[in-house]
Amino acid sequence: MKRLVAAVVLIFALQNAWAIDINSAKDQGLVGEANTGYLAPVRQPASAEVQALIKDVNRKRRAQFERTAKSTGATLDQVRVRFYQLAVQKTKPGHHYQDASGAWKRK
């Protein structure tokens, strides 16, 4: 479990490469942390720019989730769930996240 937590923390560290774009989109209420562990649009329809950001971030997250699962022996679902839990904890006031039922909440 310690390896899983450490690996998920590493995902957050790697996410800083996207932080400016993600934070700007989150500040504007365009994207939020989905209950799947991935980024998702808060409002529909999402612009092409927002869709491209989401696709890029989620592609990188998926790759990191797979690496983390492989290196820790956890399942992909376990890694995604843990990442989501940590992402919600780290969500800044005013930013959005999905609750377990999929409803968007503002922290």
C-alpha cells in the first residue's frame, strides 16, 4: 500500500507539467476531477481547446496509472480510485469535482 501511495504522489508531481493549463481551466470552471480519476468537462459542450486539454491530460494519466499499477501490483481500478480520492482532497476551493453519483460539486 505504501508503494501505491508513493506512486500516486508521483503522479501528482508529474502533473505539474500540465498545471498551468489545468489550473486555468479549473479556475474558469471548465474542467474538474471526475470520479473516474480522469479530468472531465464540467460544462457541455466543451470547446475544442478544452476537449484537447482533457484528452492530453487523460492520456498521460492513463499511462501513469498503468505504470503505477504494474509497479505496485495494484489494479488499474485501485490506482484510479486512489488518485481520485487524493485529487478531491487537493481540489482547491472554487474548483469542481464529481461525487460518487457523478454530480458535479464545487469545493
